[in-house]
Amino acid sequence: MKKQYILLLVIALSASSIHVSAQSFNAGLMAGATISQVDGDNYAGYHQLGWTAGAYVSLPVAEHFAAQAELRYSLFGAHSSVKEVTEYYYNPFNLRLHYVEIPLMLRYDFGHFTVYGKSLDFISLEAGASIDLRMKATEDVDGDYQVTTNRWMFFSMTGNVGVHFALTDHIGFGVRWMYSVVPIRFNGASSSLFFGHYYNKVWQAVITYNFNSPLR
């Protein structure tokens, strides 16, 4: 856990230095919760609760468009449901996957649109991809806890789509859906590079704090 806290401190200090040295683009912090599952295992449903925290910088690239780079530490994984254990007699299972993520996103705000004379520029759609570096993995199967880091790929990628709302000049709220475009673990029974393996499937909700004003 010490390494995780050190990384989060580095992220926070990096974002602060960006804020001090450059005011021509937006920079800020984000933190929130994730719910996830792993496609390819025997368990289904978004039962693994995790978290995410990090920093971002956002640079306008055209009218109503901005490019955003992020650095985050996130917890994903999978968890057995009560029904799977009590009705299907699956073993209780808990997989925790720790990642450093580097998302690169394109954001579009709805400033072209108005409702009752009010601009919708506080709403932004976002899409992009994330480079994910696996830091640690643990599995608990029916009380048998193991560190299984080497079973999971160090490098993977996810495709990301979401929506962000600027609640004030500095505070925002975002929701994002993520799915692996590169497997997080390969299944030896599959001959395909992109099918029949293991993939992260994640919903994420975050609160953002923007150093610059306005947020949008």
C-alpha cells in the first residue's frame, strides 16, 4: 500500500506544478469509485467495488474540442455474487487488479446548443483509450489468498467513453465506461488474439476539481 500512496502523492504534486507553471490549459485532480467485472472468467456482474484517483491536464484543440491526458491509480477486478455462491455453488471469489492508467481522451462540449437561452457547454462527451500498467494482482478463492501478479499482463489497453458535467467553475462530475481492447490475460485454449481471453469491463464515477477557472 505504501507504493500506492507514494504514487498518488507524485500525481498530486505533478498536477500542482502544472497549475503553477502554466495557465493556458486546464489541470486538476479526480477521485471516485469503480465497479467492475472480468469478461472471460466464470463469474458475471459488476460486483467488484474499487476506486480511482489521479490528475489530468486538458488543452483546447478546436472550438468546443479539447484533448485530455490523465494519470490515475485504479483498482479493478471481479467478485462472486451471493447468487453464484448460494444457488450455483461457485466458490467465493475475489480478484483485485491494481493499475496505473494513462488515459488519452478527446472531449467535446455542447456549447453549440442552448436550452431556454442557456448554453449546454457544461456537458461534455469524451472518448479515447487508456494505456494500463498492471502493478499488482491478488486472488482469494474460498479463503485461499494468493498474490497472482504474474498471471495477468503487465501491459493492456482499454477503450473509454463517457460524459462529464461541470457543476461549478471548479467542480465536476463524470461517468465513464471502459472495456479492454487488449486482453489482460490470455487463455491458452483460444487461438485468436482478441477473442476468448480475459478483459476488464468497468463503470467509473469521479468527482473532478479543476485548478483553473472556468472548468469548461
